[in-house]
Amino acid sequence: TFDIYLPRCLEEPMQSFAPSPLSENACRGMILVVEDEPVVRSVAQAFLSKSGCTILTAVDGASAIDIFKDQRANVGLVFLDMTMPGMTTDEIVQAIRALDRKVPILLNSGYTSNDTVKRMLAERTVQGFLGKPYELHELLDTVDQLMKRT
């Protein structure tokens, strides 16, 4: 046997942080979430659907374009991961823009210093960018702002 001695804490414990509950119907409309990582896709879908959005999901660029073709009249925002299998971000964005010039596209990536993002924002082919990991309030605020523009 052995003994372990830990230092005694003389400070008062910090108040625990309780996140504010999601307001019902904070989001109105349909969002196409394009994400190849199952866990990230599920989290984004859960966050957005709990806030009131209708969510469509795609695991790659080709399926995203097919879904968008079928639902473009209903989709209010495309939430697109920067690194997708099979197609580049530019190809996916160009295909969506060929179908609809106005739908907001929100890019997200773990790589925040990306020249492609800066160029697409400057050209206005995409309307926003979120770096991963993003927080719930940041996601909902950005989605809300972009969907109100259209």
C-alpha cells in the first residue's frame, strides 16, 4: 500500500456554469449540413434541429449537390465543411452557385488561416466562416444572421 497526499484547496469552489437553454424556434428554415465526419455532422444536426431548424445532411459534395437540386426552394442555408471527399470546396460552391446565386453558404473548418476562405469571402461566393471547434451560441448567431439576410 501507499499513501497519496494532495494539496488542500482553501479557495471557495467556482460556481458551475449552466448553459442557457436553447430557445424554441430560434431558427426557422431548412439547413443543408455538408460534413463527412459522422460525429461532427451529428452534433451540428442536433444543435440546429433543437433550435428549430429543419436539417438535411450530406456526407460528401456530390450528395450535397443532389440534395440541393431536389430541395433548393426550401434550403435557407448551406453549412459546408471545407475538406470533403471527392470534390474540392470550390467545386461544391460553384455547383451550388450554378443552381442558386443567393442561398447563404457558411463554411467551417479546423484550419482558420486558409487563403481559399479569404478569397471566397472577398468574392462573396460564401457569406460566412466558422472555425472549428465552434460554440453553440456562435453557430446559432451566425446561422441566424445569414438566414435573416435572405
